[in-house]
Amino acid sequence: MKIPDDTLRGRRVLSSDGVEIGTVQGVVFETSRWKVEALEVRLRSEVAVRIGAGRRMFRPSVIEIPVERIHSVRDAVILSISLGELRPSP
């Protein structure tokens, strides 16, 4: 199934244990192969605090979720990892 990136933006992102972690903000491409590498996810503030991503003063925390950690994409993006396994990018 093909999904344009503009239809992904704003979709809810859920961990494998059913916690809503945030929404899709964008797509990260690896340009030498034009392959999608990750989704940029805008974290809910309580999730950002819980995983140690913190919250910026005027912007929400955003992390990249590698495509290998995505289980499925339908009305929401379902991850193959639980909230406890989620870590912010260094």
C-alpha cells in the first residue's frame, strides 16, 4: 500500500502497549536511495517527560522513529515497541 506523506501528517502514533505518544509531524528520507528512514513524531508533553525527552520552551519535543520500529500504518501509526522501550534520539 502506498501512502503519500501529506496523509501521514497529523496521524496519531501509538506504542505497542496502546499508549498514544503523539502525532506524525514529518517524514525523514535518506536521499541517496530515496528511502524513508524514519517518521518525525511530535510527542505529547506527558510522554516527553516520561521518556526523558523533556519539553522545549516554545516548541513541543520531536523524536525520529525508525521505520523498523513501525508495526503498521492505518488510521493510526502503530509501533512495534512499547512506551518503555521508546527513547529520545541523542
